[in-house]
Amino acid sequence: MRYYIEGVRDEVDPSPSAPWSRKLFATTGAGEPVETADGYRVVVVDAPSSGEIRDLASYRRDLELARVYATELARRDPDELENSRDPKVALWLAAIVCYGRAFNTGVRRHPLDTSGLSPTQLEAHRFFLDMRNKHVAHAVNDYEQTIVVAYLTNSAFAPPAVTRTGQVHVEYLGAEQDDLAMLVQLCDYFTRAINRRLRALHLRLAQELAEMGEEAVYALQDLAVPSPQRERVTRRRG
């Protein structure tokens, strides 16, 4: 299994064309050390700021994925979805799941702030969370229902009778261009807010490393790709 690894951009490779926050470290396998530029080491830091940095980076990944999926569906014209089994619906479901994940803290303890949203944005934000929590992640609700029906004769030329029974499945897809545009807008809003927080946190982290002292910093463990175990996937992360 190969892993795609992104990392904090530092002065080793200050490419002006790269995003401020990331550069590609490597694609490598589980348990393997991550190679860096000659003359440097990359160590794992568990300082007071580390938990919030981990949470924010994880939120940002969720939002970036949601943006990618929503943008791709908008490009493919969601108004042409044939039915709920159209494969393009998967892009909408994935976008909603990833967006909602950024606001379902779970093991993540540093929530995103929604107080700066406009009334229109806040309404859309709540709608997307409802879609995720009450429809995409769960079944049988106002967005998706099955109605049991019976067909009755309704003609002056036929006696009253139940001719057959069946069911009608009603599902709200919700993937309209306006919804997709608003989802992208919200992803961009929260991603910018996350980047601002991360900038401040990395300044704080640098101070925390300075306070640890050179000897303690150089004794930290080198970065290697973690090897997730199936039985540990659902455990709470500290």
C-alpha cells in the first residue's frame, strides 16, 4: 500500500509556485521513513500546539475534497442526473460527507468557527449538515422515503377492486448548480480561516520548540509513515 504524504513547506524548498502550506514530501509505504533533502531531518513534534494543528489540517483535507467533488459535479451538469442511481450522484454524496465531516468533531477537539457566516451562508451550511446527518449517513427521513401503495380500479366499466400492490421510493437528490456553488463558497471560506489559524499556530509551535531546547528537539523521533491496523481504525486518537 502506498501513501501520499504532504508536509509543511519550509525554507528547504521555498517554491513560490507551491501553496503556502504544503509541498509533496513523498509517496511511500507504511512504516518506511520519509526521505527529505540532503542535510536535513524531519522529526515528529508532540507539543501543546500539535493537537490543534492536526485537527485543522484534517478539517482542511475534508473541505478540499468536498470542493473537488462539488466542482467536478458542477462541471458535469447535475441537472442532467437521470435518477438516484446515476454514478454522478456519488460526487454529490462524497462532497456532502466530506463537508459534514469537518463539523463532526468526534476525536477532533478544535471545532471550526461559523460565527462569521452571513445568514444565507449559515442557512446553506445547516442544510448541508442536515443532508449529511439525516440523509447521506442515515436512511428513512424526509429526504428519502418509501411509500407502500395499492392500485385500485377507478372506472365506471370495472367493479371496485385492488388490482395490485407495490411501493414508491421518493428521494431528494439536492445536487443543483446553486447548491454546488454555495458548497464551494463555504469550503473556500473555511479553508481560508483554517490557513490563518495554522499560520498563527506554527509561529506558536516554533516558540514551543525553542523552549524545549536543542538537545530535546534533536532527540525527537524521525518521521516515518504510520502503519494503520484494521482493529485500531475506530479507536479514539489522542
